[in-house]
Amino acid sequence: MKKKLAMVLESLSGFKNPKIELEQYVTPPSLASEIIINAKLMGDLDFVVDLGCGTGILAIASAMLNAKAIGFDIDPDALKIAKENAKKVGVHVEFVLSRVEDVVLKRRVTVIMNPPFGIQKRHADRPFLFKAMEIGNVIYTIHSAGSERFIRKTCDDFGFEITHMWKYKIPLKKTYSFHEKEFKWIAVEVYRLERW
């Protein structure tokens, strides 16, 4: 199932003109597939929200496994591609143009997201994590390696706990002109957080 999902996700379009200030990178299909399958196995794929959804891979993967999915992003170009991607694989995902700080929901959800790592703008991931903790009961979130102390402290502040942490090395494809190699491996941590 995981391999099949990853193969479909592989066919999705990425960013046409990625914006460095938004740290736009495509989540690798194999990682997206792994996260979504884990979420399904843990019973977390009912109503999924992807904050900073980009071209929609996490929201679309969730919808493919029968979740109701909404993706929020500030970039209209990315959302246009996300809508085309959802149509291509035949799933319904609601994509909404919005700043992460402005997202308001009437019910608690599962948040599955790949926020900016804060390489271009320090602490860029914080508004995403804070909003996820405001609207979510369960959160799956991807961070650069070495984020555990920050995640643990934020959990303590917001009434969450880390139930799982997975470590991966993922291939980051050449996305911007200053990238010298076709891809490089980077270490990431994926967290599953749950409200107390």
C-alpha cells in the first residue's frame, strides 16, 4: 500500500517557480507516503488539515486514504498546482488561500504538515506549530534534525506530548539556482504529537 501510494504521489507536479522566502520544497513522495500510512494505522485520518500545503502532496495523500482534507497556503501559484494535482489523481481536497495565522476552524482536526525549517527566516516554523496546536488534537510535523528540545518545550507549553518520533534521511532535490548538486541528503525528524 505504501509503495503504491508513493508511486501515485511521484506523479504529482511540484513548484513551477519555488519562492525561496517561503522555503518551498516538495515533500518527498516516499516520506509523504510513510507519514500518511502511519497516520492511517493510528486512526488519525478522519479530518486532516495541512498548514502550508504547497502543491498539496500531504493533503492529497490523506484524501486518497479517505480523509476529509483541507490545505492552507499563502501562495496562490502553489494552490493552483495543488488543485490540478488533486484533480489528476481524482480526489477532492479543499484548498484555501490563507496565512497560517488566519486559519480558524470550528472543530479539532489532525494536522499533517511540512512547515518551513527556518533556514531562510529564523523560527519560520513556529507560527505553523503554534496554529497546529491551537486547531489540532493530533499533529504530524516534519522538522530538521536536532529540533527535539524545541518541540518538547512547545508541547509542554501547549499541553501536548510527543508520542512518536521518526528519524529519516531524505533527498532534497535541486530546487533553487544556488543549489550545486542535483540533490542532497538531509536529516529530518517527523513527530506525532497528541493533546493531553
